Amino acid sequence: MNSTFKRLLGLLIFALCGSSNSANAQEPTWKAGVAKAVITPEKSVWLAGYGTKRAPDGKLHDLWMKALALEDPKGNRVVLVTSDFQGIPKEMTDRVFEQLLKKHKLERRQVMITFSHNHCGPRLGLDLVDYYPIEAEQVKLVDEYTTLMEGKLVEMVGESLKNLAPATLATGRGKATFAVNRRNNREADVPAIIAKGEPLKGPVDHNVPVVTVTGADKKLMAILFGYACHPTTLNFTKWCGDYPGFTQLALEKNHPGATAMFVNTCGGDQNPLPRRSVELCEKYGNMLADGVEDALKKPLKPIAPGLQTAFEYVDLPYEKVITREELVTASKDANAVKKRWAERMLGKLDAGEKFAASYPYPLHAWRLGKDTLMIGMGAETVVDYALNFKAEYGAETWVLGYADDMISYIPSRRVWDEGGYEGGPNLFEYGRPALRWAGDIEKRVTSGVAKLVKAVEP
């Protein structure tokens, strides 16, 4: 083989290898898997929320839970679960997390189980248990349905892991303006204020964060999006995902083959106003879908492959643990929810139980790539947390409320000082052995988040 031929052969091999390496550089380096399951009850489990008995009499559309699994090149994994449930109690998620570790080797820091807080979804376990009259048949139905959902959730997560395949991730931002701070605007006044073009009062978060997941075939696999607002447009007795349900239907119609997934960011003190009609519900759903679509039309920022995760419980003390004497008085209250709560708490004391002085509050921090930070928070977080954490940690920060445990409202110091429904003595509605959180609740939550964010620094 002469030198000229060797040189030409070497150049050819280099060119082919260079071409191959270039192609490989364009290959997706994330892996993603999606799974979903219908959760619409087949039996007459009551609808959750609103402090009353509501037996179902039909549906507008099915209810869902969905899972997005992600894996980075080092094999680190996370799974985000979204759902149309009103609330998931700690007893249920504790059992699910135990099964996820046993069956899928997923630790607590790797999984967030979120719920939209939809009030046209079904009851689960002990969530808001004192909201409802006690009927033996209903207790049986709720227990059976809760057990069924635990198994279905674990199975769905496993399916999402089996579906892991090469993918790319990108992020963007949209906007939707129908959320109103319900603490600062009387519901009856809102239509007139809007008609006059006057500004509504109080803090809001109209930001719509979006993450897209695209497969190696360049087809959209999933659209994850968030918004800070109660899904309480409707208060009737038909199964429906409220405005997030309509948003997901619209997005999946616009993007065949893609799974749309909603997370309620920090909507604890935010309502869709005006409300109470299917037309308004669908309108808000389409407004949110438009906000997502606007984000998709703009250049999206790629999320580099890489996962870091952290989790811990933060101890949240009560202002004062309820006493037997106070419960005896409350057991005669005209408020039916408070009366049932007091009677149940007295039963616990009679059985020898001692009430804890605090509650374990779940917090997550996930970092996707270098810039996309997801903070997961249990229960009904008010909007201040989202606004403050985004100011502290950057615009690419997602602040997810309604994760893992439907504990109660989680007020900021501002809301705690103001009192009212979200910040005052109303913990009895959630079955806690106290009426109010201690005043340092925001400080404790903020310190816990700061610790976790530091743990996932790039």
C-alpha cells in the first residue's frame, strides 16, 4: 500500500468517524417515559371538597393521573406524578412511596406525587375526613377506591420507567390572567371590576411555566405546565378536571400523541373569578391552553441533561395543641365540620393517643440541567411562596404546591398576620390537633428550601 493511498484512506476514515461523532452529538441524551391512567370512579364515591356530601351524577370528561419519568446519562432518575385528585393524604402516599422503593428502587427524593386540588374529583382516604357526614357504605367505598388508586399509581410509575427512551427537554414561559387573589377581592365585586378595566388587588402569579419532552423522532411526548389557581370553577356533582382538565384536553387535541400534565404551583389563595358555570370553566381552560401554546411558539430553552435531587421533612409546630376541654366545647359547635372533628379528636384521646406538637412538612428540590429548579411543597401553599422563591432562585424556578400530602393551608407570614381563611385558626378542617400554625411557619419553610436548593447546586 503506497503512502498516497494510505493518506487518502486515513482521510476517508477520519471523515466517516467525524460524521458519525457529529451525528451522535445531536442524539438526545435524556431518557423520558410517560404513562397515564384513568381514575374516574366506577362506584359512587362522593366528590371531594366544599365540606358537604356530594354524590356523583355523571361526568363531563374522565379524570386522570399521569407520570413523567426522566433519566440522565448517569442513570439518575425522577418521576413526577400529576393527578386530578382534590387531595392525597399522607397515609396513602406513605404506602405508595414504600411500594415504589420496594418495586422500582425509587427513593423519596426521586418522586413527587402532585394533585391539582380539583373539587370535582373523588375523595381519598382520610383527606378532609371531617368534611363529610359519616356513612358506613361511603367509608367502605372510599377505602376500596383508595386502595385501588394506590396500586394503580405504583403500576403507572412502573410503566413510565419501562417507557424510558431517548428524549430532549426544553423550557419556556407563557401567561394566563384569570387567577384572582381571593383574599383581596370580594367575589361578587370581581365582574364589575373587570368590566370597568380596573386593576384587581393583591399578589398573583400569572406565569405559566412549561417543559416540553420531545422524542428521538422529533415528536412531542409530553407537555408539563403549571399555574397558580384553585380548580374551583365548578361546584356541581359531575366528574370533571375543572379548568386544568379542559386545558389538558385542548393541548392533547392540538398535539396528537403528546401527554399534557398540569401542576398547581402556589394557588392556595387564588381563585378563578368569576366562576360557577361550565362555560367559564372551559373558557379558563382554553385561556391556560393559549398561555401554554404561546410559550411553545417562542424559542424554547434546551435543558441540558443532568439530575440532582434532595428531600426532607421540615418540622412545623402548631401555635397551640388543642386540649380536651376545648374539644368538648367544639363538639357542641354549630359548624358541622368542627363538631365532627372535635368528636373524632376526643375519640383519639379516649383511646390513649397523645397529640403531636408539630407536623412533618415534605419539601423537594430537583435540578434539571443547570438552570431549571423545581421546588416541591406539600399542601395548599399561598402565592407568596412562588413569588419569593422565584425572586430568590431565578426565573427558571418552578414552585410546586400540592405535593405528597394535603396537609392544610400553608400561609406566608403576611397571610398569617392578616389571618382570614388561609392564615387563621382553621386547621380543624384538615383534621389537625390544633387550630393554627405557629407564626414562624414561613421562616421554617424558607430555611428548609434554602438547605435543599444548596444541596442541588450545579
